[in-house]
Amino acid sequence: MERSFYHPDEIRDPAEREAALMAALPGIVAAAQRSAPAYGERLAHIRPEEITSRQALAGLPLTRKSELMELQARNPPFGGFTTVPIGAVARVFASPGPIYEIEARRPDFFRMGRALYAAGFRAGDLIHNTFSYHFTPAGAMLESAALALGCAVIAAGTGQTEQQLRTISDLRPVAYVGTPSFLKILIDRAAETGSDVGSLKKALVGAEAFPAALRTEFRDRGISALQCYGTADLGLIAYETMAADGRLCDGMVIDEGIILELVEPDSGAPVAPGEVGEVVVTTLTPEYPLIRFATGDLSALLVEPSPCGRTNQRIKGWLGRADQSAKVRGMFVHPSQIGEIARRHPAVRRARLVIERPASSDVMTLMLETAAPDEAEAVAATVQAVTKLRAAVTCVAPDSLPQDGKLIEDRRPIG
């Protein structure tokens, strides 16, 4: 008989879970303090044996994702946050910034298997994985989880739509992993060309917003799609689930391998249940023990238990950003990158990246106040080189951009 959950820990008593997390916390803090130079400095005056509650954890300093580029540049390659030698590492990734991340040598290091299982993936499934395998970790993150689950993986990666359609038609995978926008591209292109993608029945999507209308479109085409929320540094943070009667449950269940806080973005103080706060995560990962890692994402807790039967807390999902960084087509874009683009083109007086979603895909436009409008094509090439994403470049009149301090303006709807 098939089990309903990936692991029995998902349905344990909440008090038992909290006790286990708090019991593990002092050891993680001690290991970080002892073996990760960055935490040896940041936590120099902390007594790990005293960090046994959320209140005590809240007294530790935040480590912001937005700081990692500077910290890694100052102390290469990983900013002093890893505890193991490079020989204990399986893969090293480079996300835009650049920010470097590691994967240690053990199965499902990023804990994504739980999200795959909740989305209906099972041993023996053939999965079409369209997350990037180039530098960034998403492709490897999901592949590692799928292999741990007993699935086979088509290492498709991004782009090459026609080849992807041919592969799906030939190999008949039952499941898709990737961004929701690329799944729509594949489905729409298949309809135009007569390609057969009817084998796809389930999907786990992530790395960008998943509008309700797009979920409905997938369901109407015979694909049940759930989404997960994670980062390259932390791995899985939370994931969607289904109730026993097949209904989609509200929000996302928090992963068992982390301690999640929601805090005021400025002070770092915890917010009350139900209030919007910045997502701060502490991992129980000995090789890369991120402690009070501030993601810059906003969310809120759902107080009621999930109808799916899992007993961990739920968050409402992604509710915006606490800073100007934005995720576009699965990749983070940072204000510092917009500044770097402008620096490489001295004629640019001011720049502002505008992100929109006119249909089901994200679109970037770099607005420029520049003395050399004929450089627009060269600036577009620099945008792709720096951010690994394409953007249109539009030259505007002098002093026409808002003077509000923003380098990135995200106009996409949250829902």
C-alpha cells in the first residue's frame, strides 16, 4: 500500500517537532561557530548550549542574502560559511551576482524530495527536468531529489524548445520539473506543431510566480501542477500539498529540515502569527549551516492545520520582496547588477530595470537616461552578460525616471 507522506516526520505532533528542532539547534550553532570562520566571528560571544528556543535564536544576528556577494568577495570562495573542505563537496554552483553555493556529498542535499512526493512523483517515474544545469543549482537540486526518490531524469535544461518537444514525444515522461512559464511555452508550441506531450500528467514548478489562471490551464490540459519555494543557498523552504480528496491546500507546508521565522525587515524582530514578515531561515545542514539567513522574501503564517494531514506550519507563499532584488525567470537580479551595467557604459546617467508580466512570462526592460542612445544594443548585451537574462533596452528623456532611489521596479502582480 502506498504511503501518503514522504516521511513519518511530516505527521508527528507539532510539539515533538519543535522539541527536536530546538534540541538540534545548539549543535548546529556550535559547529558553525567552530568550523565556519564567518560564524566564528559573528557568534564569538555566543554560548551555543544556551540557544535552545526561538526566543534565544531571535537574539542572534541576521545574515542577509544580499550581503553574500560582498562577504564572498572579501573571503573567497564561500565567505567563510562552509564547514567542510572542498573535497567533501560534490558540486559548486555560481548564481548571478555572483554568489557561490555548494552541494555536499549526500543524497538529496537540498531536501527537494519531499516536494516532489507531495506533487505526486513516485519511484519509477520518468521526469523531464527543465531547470538550468548551467552554473545555477536548480537542475541539480531537483535531479538529486528525483534520483533519491527512485525516479529517472531527462536532463533537459533550459531552452531548445523544439528538441524538448521531440524528446517528450519520444521518451514519454510522465512528469515535468521547471518554471511554470516554460511549461506553458512547451504546451502552446506543442499545440501549434502537433507535437505529442500528452504523457505529462504531473508537474512541480518553482522559481517564479504561478498564477491561478495558469494552474487552471494546466489542469484543463490534464496536468496536475504544484509549486515549491526554495533558494539556491537554503534548498527547500516550503511546498504545496493536496488534501486526500484531491483539493489543493492553501499555502505551503514548511520543510522539516529548517527553522523558519518571519521578522520585521528592518529590526529582525519576530512578527505576530498572521502578520507579513521577512522569511528568515536557519538550516540544520552541517556542511553549510546558515543561521538566521534573511531571504528578502515576504510571507505570513497560516495558523490553521493543513487539510493534507501534515502537521508543520504553513506560510501563505511569496508575498513580495523586502528589498529591491527580484527573481525573474528563476534568476535573482540585484540592484548592484544594475549599477554594474551602468558603470560599464559611461554615457548612462541613470538606469532603472522594470519587470512586468504582460501575459504568463516575465519581461524585463532597462530604462536608460543616456547621452548615447545608439549604445542600446551594446547595453542589452551587457545586461545578459551580467544578469544571465535578456532585457529590452529603452532610452528615455533626461530626468524622466523617478528619483525614488529604486534601481529595480517590479510591476508584476503578486497573486
